[in-house]
Amino acid sequence: MLNKSLIVFALTFVLASCSSTSEMPFVRTSGTKLVTEDGSLFEIRGTNLGNWLNPEGYLFQFPKSANSGHSINDGLSQLVGPVYMDSFWKRFVDNYVTERDIEFLAAAGVNTLRLPFHYKLFTSDRYMGTTDENLGFEVIDRTVAWCRKYGLRLILDMHDCPGGQTGDNIDDSYGYPWLFREPEAQNLFIEIWCGIAKRYASEPVIIGYDLMNEPIAHYFEDKEELNAALQPLMIRTVKAIRKYDTRHIVILAGAQWNTNFKVYDDFTFDDNLMYSCHIYKCPPVKGSVKGFVNFMEKSGRPMYMGETGENTDDWVRDFRTVLDECGIGWTFWTYKRLDATRTFVNIPKPEGWDAICGFLESDRSDYASVREHRPDKDMCRRALEEYLESIKFNNCSVNASYVEALGFNAENYE
């Protein structure tokens, strides 16, 4: 007679073996809506996994002198050394988002995650403590597996493009959107997206590819020339992707921080496109998204709010309701950050963190200044070690009122 535990194990194994990606239907566009392959309506409701694969200084509460990926790494390397920082970033990637985070988000009722990433994860450039050009695929693979396990969808977002697409700290660039001026950067941009398309062409967990985040900031004198280059690069990239992947939605961003869609006038070059808008500081009323709704109707394509939020619970609740009523799917920014309430999960601030911030804000214009202002190295390493533990889900606290403002359930996280 078989032991009951063996029967349970065997049954579990069979069920797991029978599970396949084919059980989750692809999502595609149908007019201004998203539908699954069986024709069911799909509405994006979720959050961004920001800061995980594209560190931003303010999410660490660092000053503006350390607000981009490379400026954070440079400042902390001055503080605790580059070898330690390689180790720090590797553990940061392992700890910041884990299966437990995905399990929590699914239990809360989230159905979609937007995953911002840096292009360097797919190159041999040193980034996040390594030169492994496969790191991006490894992290996406495990995120896809977690999402499949808990029934979530995923949007891949190149937040930091070769050369820089925005020209500010958010794209980890050098102060100008060189992507639109350098053919080599454009070729690398397309090459990386084609590599992603090849690998995930048959993966229905992924809704689509958000090609570039917030292209072309508003303050460049040659803004109109840069704007004119956006649609041609998007068309070229989509056509390259379609050689390998014809099933995933391709998501196109508006210029000037995902707000200007006048740069687009060709809505027919692909039959599975969606546009992405972003907006933060605005009244939580329909008038704030009227332009986006008008473009959605003009293009006949869905509009998706890839980022919004960073506001009070009341504002979040009201604006989320506006988006729902306007038929705009959304992923609020962002899932997790240090010592904050306007996010799903709060990371406790380590002891000694203010000393790190003080050093990063100090004059570091020459080596003598670095030596003068550097606090105790051992204390700073202890603070960074504590941070690496603090970012694990079980050491964070859930901002229940924020979660509930988004219409999700904050009671299922224990």
C-alpha cells in the first residue's frame, strides 16, 4: 500500500508537470482594448518593480548628487570601495524582489507588473556588480517563473537605453538623449530588443515590450529635432522585433516624459501596438487625461498609464478611479522604497544611513575632499549590510492604506 505522503507528492508532481505556459493565453490588442486569445477583456492593474534593476537615488533617499545608477555606484565606491560595491549590488539584485514579493502582490489582487531594466544587463559592461551579459535574462526568467506560478502578467520596460533616451538621471545617462544622435546606440538598442524577442516569443506571461521609458526631456533646445527621430526609431525597432516575435504587444512611449503623442501619426505599421502615458502632478480628474483619451480614440489603439502616483492615498484612489472609468490600464509607481508611505511596501531605514547620505551630498570634487568628508568606513558598511537585509519582504512593512487606495486587498500578506 502506498504511503499517503508519496501519493500527495506524486499528484503534486503530475500537476506541476502538466502545467505549461500554454495554459495562460497571450494578451493582445483589439481596438482600444486588451483581450486574451479567448476574447476575454484584460485590464492592466498593477505596479512597477522600480529601483530593482535601475537604481534611482531618491528611492534610497540619496541626494541629487547621487541620483542615477552610475552616480550612486561612484559615490558609494568612494565610501566603501568598489570591490565591496560589486558584492553589494549582486546581493541587492537577489534580495530586492523575491518570490515572496510576487506572492504578496498576487494575494493583494495585482494582475500586472512592469519591470524596468537597464540595457547594460544584456551587455558585458560592468553593471550591478558584474560583467555577465546574461544577467538580464536570468532575472527576467525567474521573474517570469514567479509570475506564472502566482498568475501575474509582466511588462518588460527598457528604462535605461543605450546612450540615454531621456537625458536625465532616470535613464542613467550623461545629460542628453544621445540615443537619437548615435547610430551605434540605436543599433545596440534594437539588437537587445531582438534578443529579448527571440528568447520570450513563446512566453504568454509577458504582455509586451515597453520599448523605452520617458524619451526626450522637455528642456533641450533641439527638442523638436529629437522628437522627429522618435517615431522612425520605434518603427524600425518594431519591424526588427517582428522577425522573431509576432505575438507580443509592443508599447510606444510619448515624448517629453510620455506625455506628447503628437510625434506619432502612423498607426498602421503594426497590428499589435499600445501607447504608454505617464503623469504625476495633476488633479485626479478626467480632464487631466483628456489628451491621452483623445489620442487613444484617434489612433484606435489602447492607452496604458505606465507610471503615476507618488501622492496621497486619497489622490491615488481618485486618480485610479478616473483611469478605470476612462479605460486606461495602469501600473502605479512604485512597489517598494526606503522609509516611505506612498508605495506598497516600506523599507525601514538602517542606522547610519544619514551619514551615508551626508557624504554623498558633500563636496567630492577632488580626492582631498573625498578623504575629508568620508565617514567611518566600517560604520557605512554595516549600514549597507543592514539595508540588504531590510529590503527583504519579511523585514519590510506594508502600507495598507495605499494598497487599499488602489483597490487591492492589504489583509493577505501575513
